[in-house]
Amino acid sequence: MVALLFPGQGSQYVGMGHDLAERFPAARAVFEEADAALGVPLSRVMWEGPEEELTRTHNAQPAILTHSVAVHRLVSERLDGVAFAAGHSLGEFSAYVAAGALSFRDAVRTVRRRGELMQECCDAHPGTMAAVIGLADEDVDRVCREASAQDGQCAGANYNAPGQIVISGAAPAVERAMALAKQAGARKVIPLKVAGAFHSPLMAGAEPGLAAQLDAIELGEPRFAVVANATAEPVTDAGTARRLLVTQLRAPVRWTACMRTILSAGVTSFLELGPGSVLAGLMKRIERDAEVASIGTADEVEAFLSA
């Protein structure tokens, strides 16, 4: 059995996917489909930048999804025994496309809208995020509770791997939590350059708009289970998928728990499809013995297809 993993925001880079489009007509068709669906030259922003434009939330999200879907289309016929898929935040939409529950056209439009809604929340309720390295989950949770006692709140946003957690919330609270985390023995505390407090209650304002967008498109039953960020449980029906994709906006990404759900089902082989290799690195921190490979470049696709 194999599980498919799909990266989230932050994995974008200028030039992403250009080699795929040059070498594989099927991949070029995906980029052209994205441009047509959005009515903007997304592929040009992906391939030429500037980086500041690509990094904007409403561009980065459809760019990463498009890259991931292009890779999946290239390798899908060679994928045997797919039992699960999971995506980190935005990547959960890529997972539902791969599972056949969501069309690419609807997905790329939806994540574009998702990015716009999230940016509106960032503008209305400024916040920030920080990475805490070297503390247990419960210690980070305690630090965040203490930091939220006055002037804003913060909480765990991404439980990425043991000892690697991102916190999110109002800037004063995050700053207090950073200081408290250092006092508690964190090896590193790193402020992140982000547009706002993703996966925190400050994103609640984006939920009605995303719910309306999801209600307007067709979302079917996935061919294989997608493990939801918000619950770390497998999703096999459209209604639950629709609900949790909205909840996910302000709920933490429980990535470690998601991976342990898949591992507990006996899966030991993982493929990360899309830009970068962040999720492969996290898996090695979660389960050292898992087999994990990243496929995102043309060379990596060719190596997989010829193996």
C-alpha cells in the first residue's frame, strides 16, 4: 500500500513546474487549464515571478495545487495500491483532486478564492506565526495558553513533526509565546515571514466565503480515503470533506497525527507529489523507517516512470 502526500503553502518557488511543461505535453496541458480556469497567466507568474508576486497567498495556493496535479497526472497510471492521501493545509485540496472527488478546474478556482479570503482576514485582523523547535506538543500548548492570558490569543497551528510546531495568532501573543518557549527550553524559536495568522481563530472570517464557494461546486466521493488535517481521521464521503475543508481554515494542521493514522493502517511507502520535499523531511522525523520519495521535477518524474 502507498499513500500520496501533497505540499502546502511555502513550497512555491520561481520556475516551479517549467521543466515539467517543457518535457511533458500532459503537464503543459495542466498549466494551460489553470490559466484558462482563472483567466490570468498563473503559469507565467510560476515560471518567471517575480517572487513577491508568486508568494502572494492568492497566487501561491493555486500555483502549488497546479504543480502537484501536473505531477499526479504524469505518474498516476503507475501508482498501484493507493490507500490514502493527505495534503498539508492547501495540499488537502490537491489530495481530493488526486482522489477523483474534485475536478482540477473547480479546485484551482476554489483555492484562488481561499487565498483571497485568507488575505482579507489578514488585512482585517493582523497576526503572525513562529516556528518552535525542540519542545513537546503539550509544552507548546501550555506556552500558548500562558501567552494568551492578555492582549490577544495564540495557539498551535501546524503540528508538523515531533518537536517541530508552528504557532499562530495575534502578534503580541505570539511574541510572548516565543519568549516563554525559549524559557521552557526550545532549541530554536523562529519568527516566520507570513501574511497573517493562518490556522488560527483569526481566519474565522474566511469560513463563510469558502463554504459558499464549496457549495457552488461538485464534490464527490473520493476513490481512496483522504486524511483530514483538522481531525487526523480518514474521510470517505463528500459531506464530511466539504465541512472539514472549511473547518481547516482556523483549525490546526495535525500533520504528525495524520501520518500516524496512515502508518497505523500498515502503510510504509509514501510519495510526495509537487514542489519541494518538505513533507518527505517531516516523515523522516515522524517515522524514520518509512519509505518516502519526493516527485516534483521532470527528472524525478522520469526516474519514477522508468523504475
